[in-house]
Amino acid sequence: MSRKWGIFNHYLYYSEKGYKDIRGEDPEEIRKMGEEWCEQTESFDVERLAATLHEIGCGYYIITVMQGTRFLLAPNEAYTRITGIPAGQGCAKRDLIRDIGNALKKYDIDLFLYYTGDGPHFDLTAGPKMGLYEDYEADIHGKVDRHFVENWAAVMEEYAVRYGKLITGWWVDGCYASLGYNNELLSIYYNAMKKGNPDILSAFNSGTASFVSPTGDDTPIKWFEHEGFTCGEDNDFTYVFKNRFTDGAQNHLLIPFGNYREGNICWGWCNTGVRRPKEYVADYIRKNNAAGAVITVDIFVDHRGHFDPEQVEALKYIGEQVRRP
């Protein structure tokens, strides 16, 4: 709560191709994509990122370890062992997570990691090897079971132990009940996190923008019994909390700042532009802070770790209005 607000980045393999075109069907294409991913992560300017976040004035930063594909942000022996995908063709060769964490420490900015409950399900090699596969024709996910979760948690645990208290928390997407998730399976991830940091914070996304209250009143929920903060995925800066906790979890929302693509309210993630006036967003965050809640703002990032200048200027204003203690 003392951090008040933070920034979120979807930092993924940048390609003109869609997900279904980078599934790993052609060996030469796989090799080329791996080289591009390693070049991309090597180009990430962690010092500039940290300095910009400091200028903005936010208290923490969340970045994707992966999302859907085979490409992970840092080396991981468990991932290589389980999938058989050599280092550099899935996991980046650079330990970008450690480099980002060390850069942020200089400015007292916490690092959180984004992970997923559906793993590398788009990839034709990594998905089945992990124990999860997506049926592209039917456009549905496969069901999770303990075998998959233990495999995928082993990858998480290696990162958690390596980074220790350099990582403050995890925001885990795709933990849907429709995939088979429940407290028992989510506990496997939670225990993996705690092996690196016993004070770790966690949130597990249940889907439907995390507004799936059984009371039907569109309030964020606590999905996993040991969650430290609510996942709170939403599409606009409108909901205002009335208190600090939901069933013991710190109230929190994650909202995109960028313009909606093609006017679609669900397509504002990782996009450029400023959809809401800076004055409005600053006031919105202040109102939630006053109630005891925390707000994370999703913004655009390019392959070098650079932000959209228009968003940076707006966020600097917001940071001036929402100062940390």
C-alpha cells in the first residue's frame, strides 16, 4: 500500500507475425526466432527503464516473464530440461530479470513478475512437453492437471530461488476454473514462490477481468486462499474501492492506459497513447489510495525497453500528484 501505484509492461517477442505463426513448426524458423528473441532482450536498456520509472515516481514495476509462447525472459534449466528446447531458442540467454531487478533497486522500486497458469500453450513443442496444449481449430485451451502444474511450477521455482527477495511478488494470469484450477493446484505455485521469498505477494487471475463476485455486484474477488493482493484486471479507470482489503487480500486493480485498438474496450493493453486525461487518472488513483487500494497502470514498451513519450509525460504528472511517503 505504501507504494500506491505501479507500472506494468507486456514485454514479449516482437514480431509482425501473430501467435499462431510462431508456434514452432519449421526448424529454421524456430532458430531464427530464437536469435531474434535473444537480440531483442540484449537490446533492453535496464538503466534507462529504471531511471524513467524513477522520474515517473511509481513505487513498483511488473513485467511479463512470458505469455503464451515459448519465449521466456531469462535462462531456466528446468524449462530447457522439460521441453528439450535449447537455451537461446526459448529462454533468453541474458538474465534480463536479474538485470532489471538490480537496476530498480537503485531507486527503491519493487519488481513483480507476470507469469501464466496456461504456460507456453501456443507452442507446438513446449506446450505438449509441459503437459498442456491448445486446440487451435477449436480455439480452446487444454485442461490443466497436477503433472502440468508441477512441471510449470518447477520453472517458476527456479526463478524464485534464483532471485530471492529481488522479487516482491507475482501476478499470475490464466488461472481459470474452466482450465481446472482450484486452491490445491494454485498452492503448488504459491509454495514455489515462497521458496525464494517467504514474504512473497501473489495474485492469481480467475478471468472475466477478475470481477466475478458471487454476489453479482462487480467487485474484485480473492480467487486463491493465500493471495496477498487482488488480481483486479479491468479495462478502464472507473471502479473505486471502498476499503483496503477483500477477504484479507490487498485491494488492487490492473488497468491499461493506452488507446483502445479499433475502439474495442478490451484491446487497450500494451498500446500507445493516453486514453484518459492525466488529471482524471491522477484523481482516480488518489481516490483509490484514500480507500487503501493500489493501482497498476499498463503502458506500451518497445523491444529496447523504451516507453511511449506521450505516456511518460502524462505519467510524470500523475506521479507528482500521487506521491509516495
